[in-house]
Amino acid sequence: MKLRTRLALTLGVATIAVLVALGWAQSRWYSQMRVEALAEAAVHRMESGGRTRCEARPESWPTARRGREARRRPPSARHPFPRPRFFAYDASYQSRNPSSPPFPPELARRLDTGDDVAATRSAAHQRAQVAVRMPWSEGPCAIVLIRAKGPPPWFSGAVLMPAFVVALVVILVALFAAGPIVGRVRQLTEAVRQLGAGAEEPIHVDGNDEIAELGAAFEQSRQTIQAQLASLRDREAALRNYIANTTHDVMLPLSVLQGHLVSLQQRIEAGETLDPKAMLPSIEESQYLGSLLHNLNAAARLEASTGLAHENEVDLNRLVERVVDRHRPVASRKQIALEMAAPEKPVTLLGDLTLLEQALGNLVQNAVRYNRAGRHVAVVLRGDTDSWALEVIDDGPGIPEQERARVLEPSFRGSAARTRHPHGMGLGLHIVSDVAKRHRLELELRETPGGGLTAVLRRSGQAAGQP
């Protein structure tokens, strides 16, 4: 069913229901008012001389002469509504006028319960009867029965016909008034359909009402969806480029590792005695591959969100211990001393454990990877939960001062790193910088006294209180 038809029918049905309810209420109110008016008229008539005449001649009161005279009148002179008829009864509901009808038992029961006025209608609502107890209780005229034409029943043509007429008018008005509204809804529907077909035209609906607001909401949603689609396209393009570049960077160390393994296999097959240090290049390349994959995973996580995916309490003492233990075997093979120091009282931080461990691991790995045999790397945690500093100190080649800011950028690598490991991606320090920013930490790269690099992750009391 169309909107206009449904609106018109709804208004029509609601109008009929309201008018019928009003007709019922009006009929009840009119009936009650009519009973009260007839009762007051009866009392007034009897007190105005009717009692005297009734008690003087109760066998003929009220006189029927007026009725015969009324019948002799021409139709044009008659009253359009029949006059009420009055009948007198004593306290026992007996009338001395033989023409009076028997007193209705229902009215007698109601008067016996203490009511001064009782009324009833015929089944067809054509006649109403009202019994009124007079202010006196003795004599042949103590109770007056009134017969009058009853009001039409509420569920009749006289009451319902106006309701149907008004409902018909309301339906016609609704059909006419709903035309512009339906037209604007169709305009909005067509605009949304075109949007689904790939149209770039903005959705616009004239007016300053709810339909116009709905059109504006659709337009806002269209813009949001288009922006999201554009972002998805950009991310898809970036992902393709990233996968292509990553594949290239992973294949380089993998090829080097394969070359080392082939060389070792050939030497073993030739019966040569292998020096334990001969496995070190292969171990370094495998470690680099693992680190590269971890960095790629961390970079993907950082790229996918702007905040922290997980935020829990992190024990930095245990974190430092795990990272140092993980890198100590590689440092030992390279004859690099890797040590750690941390306060006895645990230092905690609210953050992402995986990202923090990856960041510290990158700093330690770089310090070990780019250092020389016989050198040292130290991981030192100082301070307490409110204010602390985590330092990774090495005495390796260091990073020139002019390059320290740029090494935090993705894909940039210092000159010493490029010389010693020309196939690296340069993701490690960039990930450290990003993780530090997300945890509201300070990252500082400075020269180690005597040569080397010191990387510091710091949380000051002022930074800790910031939101």
C-alpha cells in the first residue's frame, strides 16, 4: 500500500473512531441532561399548581383534552417534537387515573433504593420514561411518571453519519496534502537508488523539515562511506606496495642465508673441519629474518590503529630481563657482553606489552647487531613507577648527530648500518619511535661517552600525569 493511501486511511479510521467516541459521550451526556431537565420540569409543574389540580381530580389528571385538541390541530400547527406526558401515582405506585399505564417495576425498584429520579428507555430507544419522587410523600400525586421521546441511540445514523462525512473529508484532505510529502520522499528514494548505482551526485531534498533532515543524514552517510572507500583504496594500494617491497627485502637476507648454508654444506662434503665461527653468519641472518618478520608484524599493528589495542599493567623489570635473555646467546656468539641492571622494586607501566617488548628488543638487537667483538651492551632501568628511564648503552660505531633524527623515519638507515648490513629495511627505530609516542614516552638518541650510542626511553613525572 502506498504511503499516501495508508496515511489517508489511517487518518480516516482515526477520525471515525474519535467522532464515534464523541458521539457516544454526547449521547450519554444528552440523555442525562434530558432526564434532569424532565425531572426539574415535573417538580416545577407540580409545585406551580399541578399538585392542587392533581389531588383535586386524581382520576382524570392530567386532562386528555390537550391531547385531543392537539390531534385536531392541522399538521402544520403541531409541535415538531411530541410533548412529554405526565402520570400521577401514590407512594405505592398506584394511579387513580384508569388511563395511566402500570408503573414500570424497574423504576419502582430504583426509587425504593432511595433514588429521587429514575429513568429507563425502551429497547428500540424510541421512548424514555422518567420517574420523579415529589418533595411530599403522601397523596395520590406523590410520584410522577413522565413519558417522552427518547434521544437517538449513539450507534445510529444520526450520530455516525456526521462521523463518516467528516472522515471522508479528512481522507480527501490527507490525499491532497500528502502529495508534496510523497513527492519529496520519492525524490529522496531516487537519489539513494542512484547512489547505489555508483552516482557521485550529492543527495539533496528541498525543505526544512524531517524529510530534509533525513536527506542530509543520507548525504552525510554517503560522504562518510566515500571517504572510507577512498581510505580502503589507498590502504590497499599501500599494502600492495608494502608487500612488494617487503618481499624484496625478505628475499635478500634469505638468499644470503641460503648461500651460507650451501657453502657450509659444500665444505662439509669436501671433508673440511669447520670452525665454530663458521656458523655465525648463518645464525645472524636467521636472527635478522626473525627480527624482520617481527618488525613487519609490529608495523602492521601500528598501521591498523591510532591508539593502543591492548592496555595492561606491564612489569618493566621482567620485560628487561626477558629481552636481555633472548638476545644474550646471539651477543655471546659475537663475543659481545650483554648485561642488565634494574631496581629491586618493580617499575610498572600501563601499556601494550607486545609493542613495548618489540621496541626494547629492536634497541637491544641494533646495539648487538652493529657492535664489534669484544665490545659491550648494557640495558639499565632506573627510577620508579612515576618517573623512570630505560637506557640501552653500547660502545659501537654510534650514529652521527646529523642522522639521529632521520633514523626514526621509516626505511631510513644510518651510514654505519648500511655499510655493515646493506640489505636492512630501517624499520626498527621507526617502530621504537611510534611505540614511544603511543605510550607518551620520550625517546632520546645520544652519544655514549667514549663512543657508541645510548638510546633512552623515559617517563617523567609530568608526562605520567598527562592524559
